[in-house]
Amino acid sequence: MNAQPDDWHEIHTAYQVARLGSLSAAAQQLEVHHSTVLRRINALETRMGARLFHRHPRGYVATEAGRALLAAAAQAEQAFSVMRARVNESETLAGTLILTSVNNLVPYLTPLLAEFQQLHPNIRLEYAADSRVFRLEQGEAHVGIRSVFKPDHPDYVVQRLTRATGTLYANREYLRRHGHMSSLEDLAGHRFIGTTRPCSSSMYMRWMEANVPAEQVRYRVQDFTGFIPALQAGLGCGPLSCWHASLAPELQPLLPPPGEWAHDLWLTSHGDMHRSAKVQAFTGFLKARIAERQADFMPA
């Protein structure tokens, strides 16, 4: 071959001829005249410097050179089909929406996700909860919710979702036995619940690891899934987001939320996906619902 094809119409036409086996069938598929198909095939063969089809009374059969070209054309056709589907999804309230957040947001967000899916039943939700920061620029997620530190990736659209805070919580029986605290320095006589390994993703657990003597941590859990049940069982007190405690009314604060524990939750999306219908629908919905529940995040 002494030249490179540069006309997608000709390649696409050749692909349809090879797939359907005749000029007339390809013409019908492409909604063009029979002579147009023949002209495109002849032009492509001239440009390629090779015969792409054997002409038989029963139809057209690709030569070895034709099969090599058409294999690449088939891959391109598939790629275009995927691209068209994605473009259509971006313009309609349909398709898959991948959300990522830290693990401890799961119990609070899940009922809201159920409500969103009732409003938009054609959107399939995937929720990836992990302390790992998912790379939106690589398509690992479409929307991310992150705590404390504002994402600074240049291609991200970042919005503040809400201001949030937390404090130390325990059940009523623990408070009856050990009492409240006057400040974060008032640690004497209290039993704490901690984790078996450092939890750098939580500002509250970082505070505890830095300030609570190890001998006062009387119960440890491997991860956050066991933390709330331990508080509810009265095994000790521990730091918790106010919105998380709002889901467990039997837990009571030991002291008002410390001012230094206030922080932001950030809503992020990639610039390429931010204006898609499904991302706009979800971020608009979530911001409205969180605004209605501001007292869960920053109690008066």
C-alpha cells in the first residue's frame, strides 16, 4: 500500500460492503445510491493501491488487504458506537452515575440515593465508598464528596456542599456513669473507643490518636463499621460527625462541638462531565437535600 486512507466515508462504505456482502445491501444500509457505493470503493482502492474485494456474481468478498483494513474499520466502528452512546447518555437522564465518598457517609447518603433513583429511574447508581481519592479525570467516578481538604485538581469543578462538625458522643448509660466533659482537655476518667490502626483520613481520629492516652482507649475496632455499635453498646465514648450521630438518637454529646472541629464537605466533578444531564441532576438534588438538613451537620 503506497498511501493512507483519509476519507472515513470510503472506509465506512467498504466496511458495510464487507459486512453485508453486496453493493446494493450496503447502499440500502447507508441510504445512498448504488453508484455512490461503487465510486467510494473504487476511490479507496485507488488511494490504497491495492484491491480490497474479489468481485463475484454472488457478491463482494474481502481480499487479504481488505480484511486487514476492515478489521481496523470494525474497531473504529465499535469505538464510534460507544462514543455515540456516551454522548447520548450525557444529554439524557439515563446511564450509569458513579459516586464516591469516604466510608462513613454511606449510612447518611444511602436513603438520599434511594430518593434520587425514584426521581430518575433510568439512572443506574454505583456508590464507591473508600478513603482512597478516586481519579475523576480517569473516569473512576463522576461525582465525589470529600471532607476537610478542598480538591485542587485543575480539571475539577469543586463546590462546597456544606459546613460540618462533630464532637465526642456516648450512650446515656455511659454519661450516667462518667458524666459530660467541659472541654477537649477534660479527658480524665473517660474511656475511649479507638481503631486498631491509624486512621489518617478522619480528622477526629487524628485528634484522638494525638491527644488521648493509649491506656484510656479501652476498646478498639478494626474499621469504622464497628465504631457506632461500640458507642451504642456503651463501651466508651468517641469522636463522631454530628450528621452521623443524627442517625443514632440514643447517642448523646459529651460537650458542644469544638470550634476547631468544623470543616467543609466538598462536592466535585470533572469538567468534562460536570454539564452532563445526570451529573447536573444529581448535584442539584444533593445540594438541595443537604441544605434542608443543615442542622444535622452544624447543630445550633
